[in-house]
Amino acid sequence: MPKKFTEPHTVWYYECDTTGQLSIPMLLSIVIKTSESQSEKVGRGSDYVATFGLTWVIIQYEMHINRMPKVNEQILVTTQAASYNKFFCYRNFWVHDLQGNELVLIQSTFVLMDLKNRKMSRVLPEIVAPFGCEKRTKIQRSKKFEEMTQPKMQPYRVRYLDIDSNSHVNNAKYLDWMLDVLGYDFLVTHDAKTIIVKFDKEVEYGNQIQSYWEEKAGEGTLTTIHQIKNGTTLCTEAMIDWDSASR
Amino acid sequence: MPKKFTEPHTVWYYECDTTGQLSIPMLLSIVIKTSESQSEKVGRGSDYVATFGLTWVIIQYEMHINRMPKVNEQILVTTQAASYNKFFCYRNFWVHDLQGNELVLIQSTFVLMDLKNRKMSRVLPEIVAPFGCEKRTKIQRSKKFEEMTQPKMQPYRVRYLDIDSNSHVNNAKYLDWMLDVLGYDFLVTHDAKTIIVKFDKEVEYGNQIQSYWEEKAGEGTLTTIHQIKNGTTLCTEAMIDWDSASR
């Protein structure tokens, strides 16, 4: 049985947006902190992984949000390495409030990347064994994203503080560029309920990137489709389902 | 004797820059969290202050940095309301490592602002009494900043996530715009030792602001001077003394 690992976290004012809720990019940073803690605890931290010339790269998140944690709220963040196959590791994250309500579920896909040639490596049993997760042959199909027909675009420049202590643009930052284009009036009146985001290519310090988006309104549904491009290279794409917010 | 209040904090990867050190804007967010905690503890949180139609505004920081906390380091953040006079409250912050070394000292100046007319209010004894700080008649002179002769400039747009749950652009954000202009090569090879920053006018969501800067090199000293302007309005100014970093 894969081991679950839980850490408490208090949501601080600077982790929240103007609605008083934890911001989506900060939510991602916080859950990843918990998987780093678990990895350290079982002796499989980034230093150990680097002894094989490898590093973890997150290629997909699927986030289901019942309710975003609020400013000053105490939450419990739980993670579990669910399963793996030849190339992919599947890890789940849950955020609960202190009453045990599930606020957020995040299903993520990790791969191991060779630090030298930047190519995907096979999953090494010695790296994943202590997490107690099962090897399965089945590969989860990744979601197809709808095409954009008339996208709008806003440019961003990758700034110094977009790079974190892992010396890469923090994955959460891509969400920041995707959300910002939607504007204040939209963001304070809508809550994201489901977010699927796929990371394909990295962007680097100084890059001028483009954040494309388009709204797709169906019967009682509202979805936004997003792409981050670096010139003609598609770097990240996402799909977000929204509910109207009663604030 | 003014009461000291200490909170522990662990420095996470997403709070650090690419040098593996806590970023300067994040340092400010973290120390302010501690003063908010103390205020709540003594029954003088923002809700209480709002019952007088007032809110706290920070108008100056003077930061002295011996060593920036590092990624995964446990630190202790201490705050103390030092003294006040008719209009100004002086509050100190210290960051120590677990061996008791003083890493950072921050001296700050707060004022109370009327929420309706946005004007400065007199300091009310009932708001500051529980902190145990003394009233003094002396007003601390604020530092004069050197003039810029040939400033460089980079524009920034105030983004949605620059606004925190206090519904204002987080003070730390101004430092972000000031630092970013210095560029990667400068920032990874220099450590800020003293930072004086004065907040004058707020910027708002959607504003296009300009971050001006100039280097002043003396005998063995390197200082950068900064201004954030919104059109012709000076909003924030700062002066940063730098040391070469041996990394």
C-alpha cells in the first residue's frame, strides 16, 4: 500500500489573492513542498535522485477544487505516490480542512529527466521503492485539449524572481500567466473548479512569452483554454472549468 | 518594556530565489505575518483597528542583512513595537537562525490611515497600549535619497496576483519591481546588505508603472537607487547597498 504523508500548513495573507482565498499558483507550490518533505523523509530527496544524474519533472496536474482554503485557515496537505509504469509516476495530493472535508484533490504526473541530455529516463525502482507504490503497465491517457479558434494574447517577460531555488521557472508561475490574462473582474467573480495543465517545454529567464486564451461557454458551463508559447513553441497548455462565485 | 513576539518559520523552495536564499520580497511578507500574529494575539488585529475606521500602512523599512536565510532553513522571526509618537509607530523585526545568530534586522515605520478619507490619523493609545511600547515626542528623521542623474527605466503592469488578501498591492511587490531591473547577472553575484525603502503613494491593479534605477559606485561600495513611478507620481523610493557575493 503506498504510504500517505501529511503536513499541516497555515494559509498566510501573502499566499492569498484579493478574494481572501489561497491563490492557485500558491496552492501548487504548497502541495509540492509536501512531496519534497516526504521524499526527504524516505531518503529519496533531490540530492539522492541527482546521484543517478536525474531530476523529477512534473508534466501534468489535474486539479479538482471543492473549496479553496481561506486566509488564516489551517489545512492539512496529504500526498501519496499512487503508482508508476515504465516512464510515468502518478502522485496524488489532497488538501483537507481541520474538520476533515476534502477541499482539493490534485492528480499529478511526474517523470525522471536526465540532467545531461534533458531526455526522459526510465523510472528506476531504487528511486520509487520506498514510497511503497505499485508498478502497473497501464499508461494513463492524457487529456486532449480543445482547439482555440480566435485566441486573445498577452505577452509576459520571464523575470528574475520567477526562477526559484531549483533554478527553474516554478511550474506554478505558468498558471500565474494564464490566470492574469482573465482580468480582475472575471477572477473576483469566478472560482476555478477543475484545472488540467500540461507542461511540455520549459521557458527561461529573459524569454518573452505569450499567454493565449479563449473562453468556451456551454450550457451552464464556462471553460477557458490556455496556451503559453515561446515564439512558435508550445510550452504549457491548460483548461479551466469555472463556476460563478457568490462573494 | 515593549513585548517581543517570536514565531518560527521554515524557508521553503518557492520562497527562495535561484541563489537558494530567501528572496527579499518574501522576507518582508514573512516578517509582516509575525506582526499580524502578534496583533491578533493581543486583541489588536486588523478587525479591531477597523472599528475605528482605520488601517495600518507601512511607510518605511530599513533592512540590515548579515546573511539571508537559506532554502529549508528554520528561522525565528521576532517583532517588537519599539515606540510611537503623535503620528508614527516604530516596529522592529529580527530574523535569527537556530544558533541565535542575528541574520536580519528590519526597522519599520507604520502609520494609521483613515479608511474613508485615506489621510493619516493620530496614533490612538487604545490601539497601541497592549504592545507595551512607550510614547516619545521625538520623530525619527527619514533618510534623504540621492538624486538620480541618468536613470534607466523598465515598465511593469500591476497584475491580478500582485494584490494580496488585504486588497492592496503587497508592499513586498515594489521591491520585486526594483530588484528585477538589475538583471540576473547582477543579482546572482551580489548580496543586498542594507535596504532603505520609503512608500509614499499606492499603485493599483492595471496601472502601468515605471521602475527607475541608477548605480552609484564609490570606493569599495556599490549602491543602487530606485524609484517606482506611476506616470509623474513618485510612489516608492529605495536605496540598496550591495556586497559582491562569493557563491
